Amino acid sequence: MTAPSPPSVPHGSQPGVASVHGLDAPNYIAWKEWAPEDFGRYSRLDAAYFAAEVGLRPPARARVLEIGFGNGSFLAWARDAGADVYGVELNPLLVSRARQLLGDSHAFGELSAPELEGLRGAFSHIVAFDVLEHIEQGSYPFFFNRFAELLAPGGKCILRFPNGDSPFGRRIQHADPTHVTTIGSGKLVYFAQRAGLTVEAVRNPALPTSGVGLGRGLKRRLVLAMRFAFESFIGALYCGRRIPFDENFTAVLIRV
């Protein structure tokens, strides 16, 4: 039996419904302060982060799908980096803005959109920043199977979500009333492997030290060194290995 298409982005509780737990599309956008004129804008720091996190450098020869693109900063950056970019977002107001940015054939309201059927096995990268926590756990098999269907062999899926293994992840997990699932590293590996995806890494998000200015780069190097020492020490006390304690996790999955 084929599972029904669940919400593919963080702004809906059922297929085709732009509402999550009482927050409808316009109210959610207003709460997030996503002004129309800011759609697709990104800073130098954003660009450095995206490049480090996803592993793309201009000119990128890649076909990229972003799921739950929000205010479109990654969409615009990836497009400017040279990638062929597509986006999926349940919120119809954001889909409309993305179509203005990318074209009607590159932005959809569902991960099961018919237009994506012709792109099975075509994406070198699938990106979902801050999306998994908005999805009911019962829908995870659909999503991870869909990642595997859409990725090209060797393609990568990059997922960022609140770190369920860390006490510091609670601040992010409980900051949004639309967050419904907590994800730890073990749970992530379980669903990825069930879908036939190889887990390359479950790690702290990238914190680039180049391209961010000299002073900020030096400060980040110090922060990274201190975090590594802290994580290694706590991990040695409890499980014999380093435990990433960042507020968020980044998982990198590969279709072999």
C-alpha cells in the first residue's frame, strides 16, 4: 500500500494544508518576519556557511533540491553559485515567491508533486534545513524513501535539525510551536538505513573560519577548539567517544 503524501515542509499539518497546529501560512510568515522584499536575500556569512555545509563551490555543476526553503536564502545562493535549483515548500505564499525567483517549473507545494516524478534519480544534492523537527515521526519512512528516489547515485542529502543528543538542542527544539519530533543520531541512522541510504556523517553544523573576516575567523577557531575539547571530555566520561553538543545536528546521507 502506498503511503499518502505527508507534508513536505514545516508549514502544514496535512497534505495541501498550509497550517501547523493553529498557525496558518500568513501568520507563520509574519511570526518569522519573512518580508516579501527579503525573499532570496543572503549575507556573506550565509554564503560561507552554505558553501561549507553543502560542499558546493561556484561555479557549481549540480542539480539541487531544497525542501522547506522558508525565505529562500539558500535557493538564491545555490542559484547564484551556478546550480540548477528546485524547491519544495507547503506554504503557498512562499511557493509563489520562489516561482518568481526560479521560475514556475522549479518550485512546488509537495514533495510528491508530479513534476518531480520526471526528476527521479536526477539530484546531486537534497537539502533540508530545519525541516525534520516539523514532521511527525510516522511520516519519516515516506520522506527518507523519497530522498533515495530523487537522489542520483552518489548524490548527497544534507539535513539540519535540532540536536536530540544534546541538552543545548532543547532551546531550538522548544522554540517553535510547530516542532513535533525530536531527532537524535540513532533515530536518524535508523530511518536513513531503512531507506537504503548510507550515513556519511552526523555532526555539528559547519562553522567556516574562512570568508567570514579575520576577527570572526580567529574567534571561530577558538570556539571550535574549545567545543572539541569539551565534547571529547564529556564523551570520554559517558560513552568513550566524542559527542557533538551543538544546538543543531547536520546529517549527510549518500545514495550509493
